[in-house]
Amino acid sequence: MAPAIVNCAGAWSGQFSPVPVPTRPIKGQMLALVADRRNLVRHVIRGNGVYVIPRADGRIVIGATVEDVGFDKRVDTETIQRMHQAAAVLVPQLGEARMLEDWAGLRPCAPDKLPIMGKTSLEGYYVSTGHYRDGILLAPIAAMLMTQVVQGRPTEIEFSDFGPLRF
């Protein structure tokens, strides 16, 4: 048996946990475009219910919906088209951009929309989930903090307000 287990299963964290982890999945639909001009968009643009993100490989990512629909990862064509049109209002040339792909992801959301991180009531069982829309941004700091907690070291940042025992 492992001396420590960290439940970092995202939207699925509450599905198998031996202790309550109150997360629910929040769906986000996105699409990726390729424009004729490589540097058409140079920075993140927000507006009209969408954001536009340029990627180093030339893709332009458009995101994202926030849908409380359970574990449904289906993509809705009308929603994707609406997002594409909203992006074209911000950057008109995106209306002519070629769509590469569309997808939906599931974000883990806690009841208070804050991360759930730290020791649980079960010895050796830790949780790091519920990062909602900021998971990719918080992953490095969450990994550092959870490593410190699991190793029994003082943390560089106080984060006890995010502890799983608050529920």
C-alpha cells in the first residue's frame, strides 16, 4: 500500500474517493482555428462571451462555454458556430479562418468554486481538485504545494482556506 495518495482526478475526483470530495463537472466547449496570416492575433482578447488565444504553433483557440450538464462531453455544432462568429466580431479575419478542431472538456467545480487542496480525514489521503476554470494556470503551484504537504514540509504559501475539511 502506498504511504500517500493524492486524488487529483479533476471532474471525477468525487466519483471514487473514500472521503467526500464535493466536485461536479462543468463543461467547456472550445474550438481551434488557423488563419491565413500567422500572427493575426498576438495576445489574448476577451469580449462578446468568448476569448481568443494565439498559440505558438499558429493555432488560434476560441473558448469557452460554462455548462453545468454533468459528464456530457458532446460538442454542439451551433454553439461552436456561435463562438466562431463572436470571435469574428472581435477579429473580423477570424470569420474566414479554417476550423481545425472543436472539443469539450470537463472542469472540476467545488460548491464555493475554490480549489480543494490538502489533507483529508483519512490518514495518507490528500486531495488536489476543484480548480474549476483555472486548473491549467494553477497546476504548477498546486503541484508544488501538494508536494510540500505530502512530504510533511512547511508550505511556501498558506492555503488552509482551501482544505477539504471545510465541507
